Amino acid sequence: MPAITFRGIRKSYGDTPVIHEFSTEIPDREFLVLLGPSGCGKSTMLRMIAGLIDITGGDLLFDGQRVNDLEPKQRNIAFVFQSYALYPHKTVRANIAFPLLMSRFRWWQHIPIVGMIARWRAMRDPAIATRIEHIAETMELTPYLDRRPRTLSGGQRQRVALARALVREPSVYLLDEPLSNLDAKLRAQMRTEITALHRRVGASFIYVTHDQVEAMTMGTRIILLNDGVVQQSGTPQEIYDEPANTFVARFIGSPAMNLLPVTVQDGQATINGGTTVPATGVPDGSALLGVRAEKVRVAATGPGMPARVAVVERLGAETVVGFRLGLAPNSEEFGAAAVRDLHYAKLPGDAGLAVDDECRVLLDLSGACWFDSHSGARIGARKDVRVA
């Protein structure tokens, strides 16, 4: 299984850059997730690895060997597409077998009757038949081998697409948002199945998604992209606990990290024109204080900053409360304006609050982050201080 190295990889379409100077190394057997919003260059990166599109600049290496000019079939890579890309007229068995049959394909098989006989004989080859049966059993597809894709559910079609990728034992698996067409329950199930599959086959997986839940639960490492530029690379916990900038802080986490404007002077940060908290090591001037929603406590009465509830989302075991600091009435605006300046708390059980209620807010600053209000970059290391 190869280690994959990117050295200054660039991709442009005409004068429009899509990937800017991307450099990293993917060790063997890693589950790497390329995460980011739509249009950030994730799928472009995957297609460059597969050889489906050309690289504008830089070098792509497999185990130190430059592969920029290799054809896709020479790279020993399996690609699982977002749309499954199954052949509707073929059975599940024939769809899974397709890569094995293509590896034996010869020019004379273009002759209609000769080609049909060759494929018929290949499907009955014990080596191919045994391999198909084994993969079908692994992916729990044995009862469906003689059915057509149109008769399968979304989750079953996704399993067929994965089985087709697995059957020829490639060195690297590329998965381009494979779960985006599934409902929430199936996505959760398939996340577990793909993670277990990675452990079982012992190969490198490179997985593209815009869903942070998939990235956090499946990846051993995440590369977060925005507009073709790497924002941060690290383990899921590193990126969650220590976001490199405000983009990462807002993108990772549900709800996103709260970013409170503060004014810093002599090691003290003033929030909302009143409450003061320690800001050791933060330069004087304006800054942003980043606090995760689970580190915010909201109650109807008691100590803390005054606020007004704007959103209440009851999720059973927990409640997400959106609030605005201060006691001004909630705006009646819609869309993006309705959530402007909102901050969030994630509370256990039922918080006992309703929209428009006045409340008090306390911040637990253990694990808080500080950001430059102009560049958005994180200031210094993560702060491990607690404030009552």
C-alpha cells in the first residue's frame, strides 16, 4: 500500500485557480477526510489522485514515484462515486465483477458474439466467482446478487458500489461523498460500515465530504479546505479543540463555536461592554473569544451576563439554546439576518427556556480560543483557564 505525497499541487481551469499549492503526505493505511464547503476543491483533489483530471503544477508521488503522467488504470486505485455509477442493465453480480472482467479485457472482445462468450466464461472462472461470493458475503449482498440495481434500496446500492471497489483489492480507495444521497439513518449505518471496512482491508482511504459529522466520526486525519486553500490539517480532536482560524471554528462543531467580540486591555477582555474575563497573552485591542456551545451555561436566573433567548431546539437528551447578549427585543427579520449575532449553548435535558425569555449566561473558558478580529488567525495556544 503506497504512501501518497503531494508537493505543491496546483490546479487551474484557464486563469481560474481551484487548488493553491497543496502539500501534504498521506501515510499508508490512513483514513484521510478532505472536508470543506461545496466548491472548495475537494472532489478536484480526489480526481487528480485518480488521474481523471490533469495536474496543473506540482508533483503527486506514490511511495516516492511520480505518477502525474500515469493513466488511471496504472495507479491501482478504486473510486466510489457519489451517484453509485452502477450499470442498471447488469445484475449485482455483474456490477461487482466488472473490474475483474476489465482486467482481462482484450481487443478481440469487441467482437459482439466473441466478447459475450468471453465474459460468460470469465464469470464462471472459479477465481472470479469465489472472489465475488466472498465480497458479497462481506458486504451482506449475497441475497441480492441476481437482482438489478433498480430493485435495491439506496443503502444496498451503496454497498454494491463499495463491493465493486473492493473486489480487485486496490492500494488506495477514493470515496467522493458516497453517503450524500442516503437518509439520516442510513448515513449513520453506512458510516459505521465504512469505518469497519477500513480497519478490515488495511488500505488507505481518502474520503471527500462536506459533512463535518462524517469527518469527525470516520477520519483518522482531516484536511479542511476553503477556496482551494488548506485551512488546517490534524486529527478530528485537534481541529475541534484548537481551530487554526475563525473559518475552522465556524465550520467544525454543531452548533459552531461561539465567537464573541471583545476588547482587550492589560490582560483583561471586556465582553459586551461590561463583563470582564482574563485574556492572558492576548495583545491589546479588539479580538474574538471562541467558546464551544457545551462550555456555555444558560439559566433563567442567577449570575452571568444578561441575554435574551432567540432559538430553542429540543433534541430529547439535550437542548440547544440560541441567544443574543443584552436584553433588546428579538428581531423579526428572516433568513441570515434572523441568526446574525446569535450565540449558542448546548444544555443537558430540557433547559426550561422559551423564545423571548430573559436569561443569564455564564462562560466556562477552559479550552477557550482567542482569534485576531482582522485576520481571523488563532492567537497563541489553547487557553486552559476556568472562569466562574
